[in-house]
Amino acid sequence: MRQGKNRFIIGFLAAPVTLYILFVIWPYIQTFQVAFSRWDGQSAPEYNGLDNFKNLFSDSKFTGAVEHHVVMLIALPLVTLTIALFFSFMLNLGGSIQGGRLRGVRFSGIYKVIFFLPQVLAVAIIGVLFSTVYQQGSKSAGVPSGVLNAVLQAVGIGGKDQIGFLTDSNLALWSVIGVMVWQAVGFYVVLFSAAMTSIPKDLFEAAALDGASRATLFFKITLPLLRDTLQVGWIYLGIAAFDGFALVQVMSINGGEGPDNSTSVLPLEIWNNAFNQPKAGYAAAMGVALFFMTITFAAISMRVTRRESIEF
Amino acid sequence: MSQSPAPKGLDRRTLLQRVGLTALVAGPGVSLLSACATSSSKKKDNVKANNSDAKNPFGVKATAPLDVVIFMGGYKDDYATKGHEPIYKKAFPGAAIKHEAITAIGTTLQPRFNSGTNIPDVVDNSGTAQMDWTALASAGQLQDLTKLWDAPSVDDPSKKVRDTGMVAGKPMQMNYVATTFGLWYNKKLFADNGWTAPKTWDEFTALCDKIKAKGIVPFAYAGKNAAYYMYYGIIQSANKLGGNQVGVDVDNLADGAWSNPAVKTAAQKWGEICQKYSDKAYLGLIHTQVQTLHKQNKIAFYPSGDWLENEMKDVKGADGFEYAICPYPDMGGDKLPYPALRVSAGEPFFASAKSPNPAGALEYLRQMLSKAGAQAFFQQAGSMAVVKGALEGLQLTPGTQSVVDAQKAAGSSVITWLNFDGWYKDLDMEARNQTNKLCYGGGNADSFCSALDKEAAKIKADSSITKQTRPAIS
């Protein structure tokens, strides 16, 4: 089989690799090429060297979007992973000991489904859904309140003017991040559950026999053994924090820019420049900048969170 | 472009002819670029017109298929599928028409134009995501429509097409719809309460007080996606107050154009109206949501164009709701006194130069400009096409009738249309943002004007953006 093995591998890889090069690598290369030009998207591009990149840094729309990404980069992974860890711990190891083995809380099976449901919904639908949930209502104006405002009003928070989650420039970005967290948690609950179930139960039982509390179990055993998975989750969420295009475009006012341009994100600016204005070259330059930012983040994350893998 | 003084007893034809001349001049600088496009001879216009053949002046092949792209927006696309396309098919039974209704015109069509494959013949280049006209022209994608304007008209072959239109034709754009913009209200609601459309600002605020006392919100606009309706209105008031040159300066990115006293007064007065008589909740709603509330008598006045009635025709409103338009009220010392109205020709179509059936495209446009075409458009889309006398004898919907009446009353007092929102997207987005801040964010006119002057200056200084201009208006 030795002589046939290479041909076999190449035969199977040929088609996928070709598709990958054609539809992923080649457009990347073309984008890099276009980024050095001034192009209106129709006639031939005229090359203008590093002008686009020079203009990027003085463009308040670009720097504004980058600021928003920094906020999302810090908030999204932190909040999502914390919540996901907590949930998956509860669902796998948070319950009572039955037959000598730790189980999850009651109804874990149902919770797993509920937590994963947001992942199943299309992003655009989630955007429309939360636009309604976040809606600032007004009795006198005949505008119905969203669920969130209705609940807050019932509890007494909000006063005469309901809270404009998507229309207040201080709240809009956080409202969007909230939806991103809501959507992402389910996936990481499943991911961490899978990782936790692969940890041998004897470790937990041994620790429990020694009198370890639930919290100690979590911080001293579960967390260290989950480090690899956490690293993966951190990087994926960081990359997701550089996106947010679909949500922002559907939920946020003014075409996604938000009140006082407070929710602009780089993919949105790229899209605006490429399709709503004749600035495809400039948009490509933004794309290149985004590419390097994402790669840098991933590289740094992997370096910083690297540990020796634990064999068990 | 000289404009002769309007004679007494003005009719709509003269009004709109005058508007058309302004629109011709005020449109994007495509006419300037037509020289560039043809001189670089990217593609020779190979459609030869034979004006002695009244039935087929462009020599359309009887069996050549036609690809028509219609913008799916306020006018929808029934006017094409049930109106113009059947008319074309009657003239050329062997031709298969491929109809495409697209909302994101630029996003969908740009790749096709770029690659040179599957280029549509006729394109209704409209909507938020329309393709950039300057770029299209410089790439030689647009046919010169002069041969269309010189061709014999469908209804009367002894007349040229250009003579049957209310608005003069442009070299590369056919603007099909005569559009009016103003304040919309429910005729029945006002009649029931004994309210009349206000002529002066004092009458307007007094009326708003009465409306508010009745538990109805006097004024609103949709902040989420249609803030531009509101700044259209602010500039409209500014033009009315200080003359149409105010709008020309804004379009031309003149220094301090936004801080012109007329603009500042208009911004301040409209800001006050919104803060006192509107509601923040509308900031988070899209235009159809606010328009529905308007149709349910929850809102009294709503700024929009005459597409409004047709756009909302399938939405259930209050019983007996009748759309009516009224001009913007005087602010005091207006150069263009009440009832000056903002009218122009909009909804631009073009015929592709590099598509498979360029002759068919011209013929399709010619058929649209016939009386039958204009009537079909009115019946399906509820708006007026630029064809003279097309609506005579037709039963008009209340909204359209009120637009016709308002146009008659306005006579030659015409407020011109804005262009910068199509030319400079950044300025459009910033204007929307500032409008929302002014009206729903408790802002003030000073910051509105200075922020927009700043943005205009930034665009002016950016050499990578192609600038367009409008000539001065006396």
C-alpha cells in the first residue's frame, strides 16, 4: 500500500485544496493587491502606494471602529467563557453524588438544549429578535415596549422614559455585546461539557473523598485540565470580536453605525466603503489592516496562554 | 441655463418643465463626464436610430431577449411586470423578458458590470445601495440617451420623445418619476377635528398643541433608517427661507454652507418641534413602523415623498384614512413663500451600453415614456411619471390627487432637490447622525451646523473623493 498511499492522499486533497486556494487564498492575495490602489469598483484601479494606509490612521471612522473592537475583545471572551464555564460545570459536575459519581444538576439534559438553541438561530433572525426585545417603548407615542423594558418598568426601573438600549450612545455597544454573548454561550457550554466529561471521574471522587468543596473541585481540578479548551475558546471569541457585522447592521440604528457612531465595526466600514461608496481600494486597505489585527491577536493569545499540555 | 419668467395662469406642465430644467442642471455631474466617456471611446454606441420607423426606431431584433432590473423599493415592481413589460411584449411578441427585482442594486449588479458577463439591458438604478453614476459613466457602461430623446414618441410619432416629457431628459439618465416631498397627514382626521394645514410657523405650533391635547403625537420621523427624510425637510425649509442657493451651497460643500442663517434657523425650529411634539421612542424604529403608526392616527404629520401612499397601501390603517400632502409652513420672511413645493424628477433608469440588447433597452425606455406606460406606472405604483397629460381623466387616489392639487397651487415656486446624499455617503451618514442628535437626542442647532460643516470640510479636503457641483441659482 506504500506506493499507492501518496497518490491516494493527493487524489483526495486535490479538489478541496484547489477550491480553498481559488476561493480563499486567491481573493486574499487580490485584496492585498487592491489595497494599494484607488479603485471605484468599476474602472481599472490606479495604484497609489501607501496612501490608503496613511489615510486609515487619520480616519475617525476607522479609529472609532477599532476602539469598539478593543472593547469587544476584552468583554466578549471574558464574559462568554465565564458564563459558559459556570453552566457546563453545573450541568456536568454541579449536582449531587449518585451511585458514587458526580452528576450535573437536575434537568441538565433540558438545560443543554436550551443553552444551545441560540446557536441554531441565524444571526439575522437574532438581530431582528433582539431589536424588538430592546425596543424603547412609549405609551404616549403608541410604541410598544420591548420585553426588556417591560420587565424593567414592572420592577420600577426606568421611569417615564424607557431605556433606549439601542438608541442611547452609552448603551448601544453593550447591548450588542450582550446579544453576542447570548448567542455564543451555548456553543462553549457544549465545548466545555465535552472537555469535562473526558476528565476521569476518579480524580473528582478522590478529591471529594478528601473533603474538597465544589469550588475547590472547580478551581483546582477542572479549570487546569480545561486550559487547552479555554485557549481555543479565547481565540475563537477574540476573532468573533473583530466581526459583529450582521448583528450590528440589523440591530443598530443608522445602518449599523449606531447612535453617534457608537457601534461601528470594521467589517461594516469595509462594506460601506466598498459597496455604498466608490472606495473599494480603501476598503481593501481596511481589510488588510483587519487581517493583521486578527492574526496578531491570535498569535499573541497563543503565545501568552501556552502551557505544557497535561496528559491524563 | 436661462429660465423664462413664468406666464400668468401657470399650469403644471410649465411648473414641471421649469423643475425639470433645474433637475437637469442639478443632477449629478454625469453630463460633464459624458464627454470623458465618449472621448476615451471605451465602446462605440452601436445602436443606430432610424427615426422614420415610428414602430421600431432603434432597430430592435424581434426575438432578442431583454434583461430588465427594477429597484424593489417604495414603488415595488408590479409597474414593470404588469405594466411596461407586457407593453414591450406586445410590440415584440418574440422577445423573452428576464425580469429581476433587486433591492441592493449596487451590491448585486456591480460584480456583473465589472466582469462584463450577464450585464442587464435596462437598470432602475435607485435605492440606498444604488450604483455610482460617475463610476458607471467613466467605465463606458451607460448609453447616451440623446437618441432616445430625439426618437419619435409612441403616442404621436410626429412628436419627439423629449417633447412629450414634463422634465427634460438627461444625457445618460432617464428620471421617470415626478416626485414631490412634503408633510403628510390624514385628511379625514383633520376634517373631523376642524384642523387645516398650517401656513405659518405659529399656526403650525398652535396646531401641534391642539393635536397633542387630543392625545396624538403631532410629528415624527423614523430615526433608525430614515433620518434622511428629516434632514431633507430641514434643508427644504432652509431653501424656502433663504432661497434655493442655500441648498446649492450645501451640495457644493461651500465653506460654512451648513451654518448659513437659513439652515441654522430651520434646524433650530425643527429641533424644537421634535423635542416638544415628538417622542424619543421613534429613534429606534424603521420607516415602515413609524408610517404604520401614522396610518393608525397615532401620529399627525410625517415628512415623506409621494411614494408614501403606495408604499403603505397594504397596511391596515385607521378607518377612512386619506393621505394628503401639505407644503412646509413659512418660517417668517421666506424667499419662497407658502405654498412652495419641493418637486423634481427622480427614480433614474439607464440603458446599458455593453449589454446584449442595447437597442431593446432604448425601446423599453421609449415605451415607458408613452401615455400607456405612464398610466400603467400610476396604476401599479401610485405615482406620477414625467409624461405630459398621462393622468388626464383618470380616477386618482386621495394622496395623488392632493399632490396634483399642491403642485397646481405651488405654481412656479419650486424648492429644488438635494444631491449631496447621493454624492458623498459620509456626509449623508453624518447628516443622519446629527439629525437624530438634534431631534431625538436633545441637541441644538449650533452643534448640528458646526458638526456638518466640519464633515463637509473634511470631504472637501479629501482628494481621493471625486467632487461634483451644481451651478448657482439666482
